[in-house]
Amino acid sequence: MNKKTIKDIDLKGKKVLVRCDFNVPMDENKNITDNRRIVSALPTIKYLLENNCAIILCSHLGRPKGEFKPEFSLQPVAKELSKQLNIEVKMAKDVIGEDAKQLANNLKEGEVMLLENVRFHSEETDNNEEFAKELASMADIYVNDAFGAAHRAHASTEGVAKFLPAVSGFLIEKELNFLGNAISNPERPFVAILGGAKVSDKIGVIDSLLEKVDTLIIGGGMAYTFFKAQGYNVGNSICELDKLDLAKQAMDKAKSKGVKLMLPIDTKIGKEFKPDTESKTVAWTEIPDNWEGFDIGEKTIEIFKEELKNAKTVIWNGPLGLFEFEQFAVGTNSIAETLANLDATTIIGGGDSAAAVEKAGLSPKMTHISTGGGASLEFLEGKKLPGIESLLNK
């Protein structure tokens, strides 16, 4: 929250290296299927253009594991950026090689270039100092606007900040403001909804949120670990047997803190993991052997909606069912619709929950949709994010 942004530094006529998060999904023909992350970077890029900067953009895409793989090229991103900005975004053939350096050298004020995928070098994820130095040598100022990668200490997210004045872009500023305010100064009642498959991914977040929220709603695959922890049969449902004690501890902590912890009271189960499987709804205490829980049931949807009705701040991370299959998307979609119509601050914590809200066409009705699933989780957990820590303080 106390980090310098691009508004706190003299940019006029400077060469600026901007770390963005252009890790966007593409189809087999290299068409971008969701350009949200590109659009989220535009305010920062446009502000730099208004200040006559020469802009060098960089990002990762996928996990090419340190070698050049054409299917992970950022070429389609350069094309989409050119369209969005209405100017040509020059595409470098490499990251710190001849081509990139020459383009950067000749880059004039008001021009934009994009380096090739930083993860084509294993030095990126190793946070190699020499590699970071080479990246930094192309610019006068470093701007981090990749919230989705801020929890990783990589060369382009943390390493370069050792060699250049480092500030945040508008996207990171916005993320820190929304997530930070929700955590440190929420309007109450404050409700958190946690879904997704595993308790292990969220245990730190559960622990941290139980110190802050009035109500914690748990759904998705992780609910079955909580059912099992109470001694009930969960059939073939996803369940982490080695996390039963953690689930019990969370329930005990909620009780001692006076936090209302809500679990599903019924669940929609299926015979097998496929879109058109036979399904039915049963009480959470009556899941039969060989059936698998895939969504929250109708009664649960109603009690969750009732609880959310009076909320003033809601954070939601993780879908409440197997939303990729239509018949098991009902719970997730119903809760998304409820949030869309609330008179409250509604924050969607990136990842699958953001995808679900987007798929339901409800994104514009949410207060804030985080661009970083893992980063927002670690932030909510109270962890320090290396990509933020390394920026200059105000």
C-alpha cells in the first residue's frame, strides 16, 4: 500500500521496462480466447505513452521450462496490443539477445516494443542476477504491473528492481487497494467464500480470514474434507485424508473466534466425472459409496444467498462446484448472480472464480476482479509478495 507508483516518479522521455502479465489463454490457432489481462495493462501503458516514454514490455506465457518453444511465443499478444493501442507494437525475436537490444536501443519516445517470453530462459525463474542485469540494461526505469506474477521472486518480477528505480503500475496499485482495504478495513458484515478443490491450497487463507471475517462460507471440493473430518461418508468425492485435522482445527478456531463457518447442507452428486453423468441431490450426511460430489445443492444455495443478503464486503476465491460442466455449474452461477446484485464491495480473487464469473457474463457487475489467483491468495494469507516488496517505498 505504501509503494511508489508511476505517478510518484519523473517519467518524461524515459525508457521504461514494464513487467506485465500477458499469460493469456489461446486456442490451437494461436487466437487469444480471453484478452482480460491485456486490457488490464492498458491504463499503465497509455499513461506512459502520454508521458512520452519509450516502452519495453515483457511477460511470461505458460511454462516453456527455459527453452524456446514457438507455441509459447508472445507474437499473438503483440498483435492484440497493437490493435488495442492503435499503434504498432514492435515484437523482439528474443529477450536479452541482439534483436531485443537493438530494438530497445533504437526505440523512440511514444513507441512500444514487446520482448519475447521471459521464460524461454531458465534464468528467469532462477532469478539469475546476470539475466536481471541484462534486462535492466535496456531501460531507465522499471515498472511492475504483473500482479498475477507478484508472488514469484523471478528475474523480471523482483531481480530487475535491484538495478533500476522500481515502481508499480496502476493495475498493481488497484489490486493492493482493493484487496488491502478489504482485509484491513472492511465494511461489515464481511463474508468470505472459499471454494476450489483442495483444503491444502487454502489452509493459510482460511486461518488468516478467520481472524477477520464475520462469516466464512466453504464450498467446492474442499467441503468434502470438512464432511469427512466430522466422520461422514463422502463416497468418491475429492477428499484430502491427510488434512482432516486441519479442517477440524479450522472449525474449532471459527467457534472460538465467534465466526460463522458455513458448509453445504446438501450436495449434487454424480456417478462419474463427465458432463452428462447421472446425477441427484442428497443431504451432505448421506453421500452414497461410488458417487461423487460435484456441486452444492439447492437448499445450500438458498442458505448461502440468505447469508450474503446483508453482507457489505465479500471476497470470493474458488468455484463452488465443477462449473466447467453445465449441470454442476448451478451453485457457482447462483452465487455469482447474488453477488452481482448486492449493494456491497464484491472482490473476486482471480483464477477459476474469475473465469466462472466471466463465463456467466457477470464481470462488469463485480467491484473488483483480481488478475492473480495465486498472488491474491498469498496476499489474503498475509504473505509478503516479492514482486511488491522489491518496489520503492513512498
